[in-house]
Amino acid sequence: MRALTNRQSRSVGNLGDILKHAALVELAALLASRGARVSHVDTHTFLLHAPPADRAKWTREVDELVARHPAYARYAERERAFLARTGHYRCSSGLVVDVLAERRGCAVLGEADARTRGELSAQVAGEPLEGVWVVDAAADVDRPPRIPSGGAVLVHVDPFALSPADWASFAPALDAISERSTEAVFVVYRYSRSARTAWPPAPTGTLGPVAEIRGGPHEVAVYASAALAVAAADICGSLGWRPATAPSPAGR
């Protein structure tokens, strides 16, 4: 396999990945258990799988988290099995499609880096996965609209940094997807070495954040539809997350 140029290749399987990917596994399982087909959106996908940056460090950090919070075990078991079989780490959207399995609806995967996007498209075709579209950027995940009305959706927002300008560039797409969906959960990541700042406003029709966590410079928050807010917060709590500020409906 050729060397990747995307800087994300240097952090595959780091603590930030562990925190957000364990949450994605558990929240995907929650949505799949509710009976409806679940669509998936990833605004900054990277790849379905990639070589881990430091497999030994991943193992140490996961073992420590499982010892403190057994809810990490399902994520850990999936990753260990994939690593053993392929030598690669299963990334966010790969984990979600695996967990949703036959409950999965369509998926829209955004990736701005052209070389990475080409490799992602090849991975999608190679698995092969049906009903999956790879698009050029986060702002394009709902252009044209592919997430159906009336279903459930799990959205992962994962830029390296998350400035107000970044959020504003793709918030209209997130709002439109959420507004069409009966149930929606958003997992939002940001990297920051600064003091804690407010999270972006909740996408249309959701509450939150309902839970958040920080591990070093890695911050993750979850937003959810009203019917899912308590269950999503409980799942995050089982992973060691803390309650966020009191959830309130989106104002847009």
C-alpha cells in the first residue's frame, strides 16, 4: 500500500479516535436496536481503514479504559478482531457500517483531500458497500440530498479543528439532514489545547450537547433528538463522559 499524505495517517488509533469511535459503536448499536433503517453521514471521513499509528500505545490506552469503563469492550473487541485479520485499524465510518450491518440505510462520506478521497472510494468499492456516496467536502454531504426523510441518522463531524467558520460552512447541510430525520444523533469532535469553549448550537431538531468528554487535547460532544437524548447521555456516561450543559432545542 502506498504511503498516505493526509496528516490523519499519523494519528490513526490515537486517544481521540478511541473516545469518539467507542461512542460511535455504542450509539450505532442503539439506533440499530430501535427497528428503523439507519443512515450515516461522516463530514470528514478519512478512510474506512488504515495502518495504526502506534498499535502498542492503542492497546495500552484501550486496556486502561476497558478496566475503568467496561462499556469500551465492544469497540475494543471489534478493533482487535479487525487488526488481527487485516493489520489495519477500522476507522469511524467502517465501524459504523459494520455495527449497523443489515440495519444500515445509505451513507454519505465527505473527504476534502483528493488522494485520500480516491483511496476511500476504492475501499468502498472493494468491500463492496452499496448505497454509499463519497463527496468532495463536508458542505456537500447533503448536495444533492440523499438521506431519506422519516428515518434515523447517525452523523459524525470530525474536522481536525472546529472553528465557528468551519461549523457555519456545513451547518446548513447538517440542519437539513436532521430536520428530515425522525431520529438523529451527532458525534462532534474537535482538537484544542486551549481552555474549554462553548460547543456549536445543536442541529435542527436535536438537543445538546447532552454529553461531552475531553482527553488531553481531544474533545467530543454528542447531540441527539429528544426521544434519544436520555439514552444517548446514558451510553456516553457508561464510557466515562460527563453531562454537558442543560440540553435545549436548537434555535435555528
